Amino acid sequence: MPLATQSLPDDPDALRVFARDLQAELARKDIELAANAAEIHAKTLHIEKLKMQLAVLRRARFGQSSEKLDGHIEQLELLIGELEEEEAATAAKREATPPSGSHDLANPAARERRQPVRRPLPPHLPRELVTHEPPRVCPGCGGTRFSRIGDDEREVLEYTPASFRVIRHVRPKLSCRGCETIVQRSMPSLPIERGMPGPGLITQVLVAKYCDHLPLHRQSGIYRRSGVELDRATLADWVGRAVFLLAPLAEAIGHHVRAGPVLHADDTTVPVLAPGLGKTRTGRLWVVVRDERGFGSTVPPGAFYLYSPDRKAVHAERLLSVCRGWLHADGYNGFRRLYEPRTADAEPGLIEVACWAHARRKFQEVCEHAPSPIAREALERIAALFAVETHVRGEAPDRRVAARAKHSSHRLADLRGFLETSLTRISGKSGLAEAIRYALTRWKALSVYLDDGRLEMTNNAAERGMKAPILGRKNYMFMGSNAGGERAACLYTLIETAKLNQVDPQAWLTDVIGRIADHPISRINEFLPWNWRSEIA
């Protein structure tokens, strides 16, 4: 009889036995569910691979005339790469936190993961010999006389820009002549345990995909031209496992960014594949930027990204609800609750700072459509405000406030009067009227930058933070899944923050990936780009 339908015993000892049996049954159920999920995922991956093979066969049969079919094959390649990255990330997490008491022996499905066939490393690549000599003092008897009895060797494929090399790690085995104790230095930790890639090669794959916007299957073709066969599945496995290692560092950047008193936020669309529908849906990539260099601060800048499957306000709140101070952003209604007081007598969590670049763009669009003297004059007046900002960029906050009070305050008041008067003279349904109303309805938020020298006139910091995802979007065509969007957010956080701090992402991540597996999580801040740079300077 199943335990769930049995009556509870009255005896305390029997009740304890019953509870233990119930826990054991729940553990077995959890293992079965995990195995079923892994099996379903593997079948989904297999189906998508079969679809790609079918598309290739159709092209071979009917010729090369269909560009649409080529695009479909490209999309399937991207999807499979996303699925394999997700599988690798899940496996890394499972290996790091094995279920209690299971030891993976009762769950063969959890242990057996489809692995690409590892090819021998090409013999034509240059070899570099690294010998890890053990200490010359016997830990058994304190003797110092040893005889060499052999070596353990492992070859690791490493990458330096524009070239591959193989590093052969040799660990001599020494036998103490006094007591026959064998001494050997342990193998240094690798980013992927029992894996082939070195930190530089993993970093190259990450930077090529998320900084240079090269999907994995294109990278595979590039490496093949160097005589090194690295399947897309292999590269996807490395990406998934690298993100698992680097996620705490991205979160540390997020804490630093969101602690700033002056923030910039924006979002952009990212196509996400909808499995089974043969089309994409629209996800969102959000960014919040802390960049205080405009008012002379030495606080390191940073950019933190967040992926969401839609544009609901709850995602904006998840990103920014912990923040306090000022927020430069567009007029998205999802930010509205962030500007409201948390309680009846409390101050608002964030104060809205609207973007003059957005307001200016409305008038520019009117001029591009048809000549408009009113729109042209509005652009000239706004240009005079921007000219003031050019002269105070990088100055201390008090000097910026003084310059704005002297040169911008009266110009802003005149501009408002001009727009209000012009609105009464034109059709309320025209594009020009829409541009004027856009500015007037946000006037308080557009003017608040006059009151504090730490504020900017635009939200360009966040818009610059979106350039890399937008460029990547053109190359990827879509994200393969929500998990793929989350991986992209993690790696954009790392790479774009490094670039903001004038740190080479390649050099930084190579060093971090090589050491992070053995680094205490409580000291993760030591790997932040600005701290890392100061240590090697």
C-alpha cells in the first residue's frame, strides 16, 4: 500500500520510522522527476537535430536556390547551440550540488549525459611544457633523496589571440628512497573539470559570441580553418559551464551598480524562439547603468543586464526596486510605480529624470518628414541647452549646477513658453503637436537636471549600454530560449562593465576563469574589473 494512503501510527517510534520511509519515497520521486526532465530535454534536442538534418537533405535534393531554406538551417543551428548551452549549465549546477544521499548511483540518467566525441589534439600545434615539480621534502619521513618513477601528463588546448597552442602539464612522480613514499604535485584546477579547454580558449569563445557577435557554429568554422575541430556542441558546453562559474561575479557587479545614487535604465527587444511554433516571440533585455564620470566621480562605472520574457512592469521593478536616488529613463509606464512613495509618509524610491535626447528625436522626425520652422527652432533651442552640457562635462556637481543656473535655466523657461504658444497655432493631430505634447507632459522630469549637478540631460549612458545587444541581435537572429537570454544578460554584464572600465575583457576573463573555481565566494569582489586592474597595475 502506498505510504500516502496509510494511516499514521500512534507509537512514536513507529511514527519516526514512517517519517523516514516517507522522506525516502519523496527522494526517489525527486530523482525520477529529474530523470524524466533530462530525458525530455534530450529528446527535444534530438528532434531539433533531426529537423536540421532534414533541412540539409532537402537542400541537397532540390538545389541551392532557396535562401529561405539556408536561413532556416542557420536558425536551427542557433537553437541547438542554445539548447546545448542550457544542458551544460544545468549539468554544472547538478554536479556542484548533488542531491543528498543519492550519490548519483540510483540515477543513471543524471550521470549519463550525451558528450561529443573528443578528438585527439592536432599534432601540428606548438606544444608548451609546464612541469609541476613536487616539494623535495618527503612528507612521510622528512627525507630529501628521491628517485623519479614516472610522470602523469595531460594536454590542455589553450588559445591566444589568432593562434592555438597545446600546453602539456607534466607532474613528475618521485619516490622517497628512505621510506618509498611517492610524492607528486596535484594538477592545477581547470575551468572545466576533466575538460580539454584552458581559460584563454573559453574566454575567446565567450568574447567572440557576446562582444564580437559570432554565433557558436560560425566560430566552429573559423577554428576548423586553423586545423582544430571544435564542434558547436563542444563550444556550447563550455559556454554553459562558464556562465555557471561567472554568475556570482555578474551578481556582484549588479549589487555595485544598483547601489548608485544616480542610475540610467533602458530596455530593448530580443527575438526568442518559440519551440514548436516555427516563429519567434519578443523577449526583453534590460540594462541599468551606473556611470558617475560625468560629474567627476571616481566611482567605477558598471552595467547590469537582466532578461525577461516580456515587458511587464514586474520585471522593471525586479531590476530597480532596491535602488534609491535618481533614475534616467524613457517614459515607459512600467517605471511609474518606482517613482511612487513606498508608504504614505515616505519619500519616493526613485526620482524620474527624463531624457532630452528622446524629446529632441521627436522634433527631428518631424523635420525629416517635412520642413517645419517650429520644429527647426525647437531643435536649435535644444541644441543651445546641449552646448552648455558640453562645457561642464566632467566638472564637479556644484560647478555644473552653477553653470546650468546661469546659462540653461532661462533658456529652458523660454523653450517651454515657445512650445506652449506653438501648440495653440497648429493642428492637434499633427506629428509636431505630438512632439510638443511629449515634451510638455514630461516637463518636470525634463527640468529636474537643473537642480543637481550629478544628473545628466540625457539617458545616453543606458542607450550606449544597449549597442552590443542590438548588434548581437542582428547576427543571432534570435535567442534560442529564455535560459539563453539569461546567459546573455550575465555575459553582457561582465563584458560591458569591463569595457566601461577600460579593462580588456579578454585578459580579465582569462585570468578570472583560470582562478575563480578555487576562489572563495566571500571574496568575489576581488575579481571586479576595477579591483583586478589595480592589482596588476
